[in-house]
Amino acid sequence: MPRIDPLAFIIISAAFGTLCAFLLFVLNSGLLRDIKGLGRWGAACITMAMAAFLFALRGVVPVFLSSFLPNLLIVVGVITMHTSLTEYGGLKRKKKPPVLLAGTVALALTWATFLQDDYRTRIIIMSITLTVLFAACGLVIFRFKEQGFAERFTGLMFLATSGIMLARCIGAFFQNGSLTINTDTSLIHSIYMGTFAFSLVALSVGFMLMVHRAMQTKLESLATRDQMTGMYRRDAFLALLDQSLAQSRRDQRPMSILIIDLDNFKEINDRHGHLTGDRVIIDFSSKVQQILRRGDAVGRYGGEEFLVLLPDTTKEDAYSVADRIRSMAAETWSREIPAYTVSIGVAPLMTGCTDSAILIDVADKALYAAKKAGKNYVELACTQSYEPVAS
């Protein structure tokens, strides 16, 4: 059987690992700094590139540098990938198990390198360890909330690599004769060596695809979301309102909107300062989003004015939602935030309503009535001249 030169794979691994690390360190700046795990993945690539470089010096440097240390660096590199994925996915990180695993592998490799000098045993130790680590990385990815092509590709690559590591372990168990790196000419060994180079690249490409998707999501959020509250920006909300209004009229489905104003907000800023005013807005946005359903939407219409879109909601149900928001807003959750109240105008979609501007104007008139009634009040829009749609 023709043998593939392992040194070629090792050199390719080192080159690709260094390139991937460079790209990830470059990406880990500016806007992408908020995406967790980039730096650690770059560190993992550098660690595995160093391991490949040391493997290439076999016969030139002592066995500690050409065998023991690079094997340990590979384990540390995959553990760092696992940590990177955990951070990227926002999952809870466990610190002790990786340290214990690395320590256990270091002790086992010490015995199989310096005391026993058994190549077969080293292969088995490394194969079992990498089987577990690559599988663990794949399972972490499949725990992510977002599951797109990039996540499925990368997760399957980790599991496939884990399978190859397991096959290498089984092959080492049943391979006949004295086994050394020079006499190991099996097909699984060639696949194993090739996988080391290919996986580092394929997995890094998969990770960068995930980062690209996260970057797109972040850019869309910056374009459509208010960064202080997480609510829709005014323009983005109005566009969403236009779409929902058109669909509701087309399907003859009910829809309602709320327009909300923080009562006496100028006094809060004047008395407590603008920083406290911002805290009040953030507190209110948190309360609102706890009440709304998945299909509802809330946008920041002005400084202290907000719009809420309630699809498939009659005027009675909309009034109920508005009153819950009013009640919750009056609750004090933190000593750092002064007590505050809100006034709310409620407007259902009406047959005479041709665009969102009319609907907002109707809700705004209801809000004005709520203010006039003494604030901390919910007012349903007067619809005597209109017939509500499917109410």
C-alpha cells in the first residue's frame, strides 16, 4: 500500500493552523469583539500549529519536544476549541473537568513516552482522548439555540473527526506486530494523519461561518434595534407596522396598537439626572417585553414614547394587555429607579384605516385623553366613526 508522507500533513497542518489563527485574531476586533470565543479559537489554532511544527522536528529535537509536548498541545488545543464554542454559544462553562482531563493525559503520556516508550499505547491514549473531546465539541454546537447550516456543518465535522479518532484507536488495538511510527503503514493511520490537517481547516471554516452568521445578526440588530432598550428603532418598527397592517387587512384579521408615554419623565430627568432617566427607560422596556407574546413587537417611537404592535388582537384584549403594562410599570423593582407611571392609548385596526399613520394618530388621540384623565391611565380610542376589523 503506498504510504502518504506524514511530514507533509504535519507541515500543511502548521501552515493552515497559523493562517486560521491570523484570520480569527483579525476578526476579533472592532464590531466582532462582542462575539465571544473568537480569541480562544485563534489560540486553539496556534496551539495545534505549534504541535504540528514540533512533530515535524521528530528526530532533530529530544522526544519531549517531538512527541510528548506536541501530543499534549493537541489535547489542550481541542479543549480550547471546546471552551471557545461554550463561550460563543453563551453556555455555562465548567473549568475543572478540562484541567483534570489535561492533567490525566499528561500523566498517561509521561508513562507511555518516558517510562514505557510505547508508540501503540500513545496512539490509544491520544485516540481515546480526542474521540471524547471532538464528540464533546460537536454536542456543544448542537445545544446552540440557533441551528443553521454553519452549526450543522461544524457539529457534524466534529462528530466525523471523533469517529475517525475512534477508528484509529480500534485499529491500534488490533494491528499485529511491533508498532512504531516508521512501521505504521495502515490505511487508517494515513486517514488519521490527513484528518489532523483537514479537520483543523474544516472546523475553523465552519466556526468562521458561524461567526459570519452572528455578525449578520448583529449588523441587522444595529440597524433595526435601539441599543439601550433592545426595542425596534422607529423606522424599523413603522416598516413592520405597515407590513402587519397590510396583512391584517388582507386576511381580515384583528390587530391593535398601543402608544405609551412615561408620565412626568422630564421631572424625573430634572430631579434625578439623565442617567436615572435612562435606567427608567431600560426598566420599562424590560417590563413590557415580559408581558408581550412572541409575535408582538415594541418600538421606541420617541425619547419616552413607545409603540406596541399586537397582531391578531381585538380591542378588548389590547385594552387588557395595556392595563397589565400600566400596572407592572407602576411596580418598583429597584431602589436605583424612582417610582414612575405610564399612560397608554389603545387603537384597534379599523376599516377606514388606510395606513399606519392614521392608526398611530388615533392611538395618539387616545393617549392624549389618558393624560388628560390624570395619567397612569389606559384609554381606548374612540371608534364611533369606524368599524373595527374582526373585533
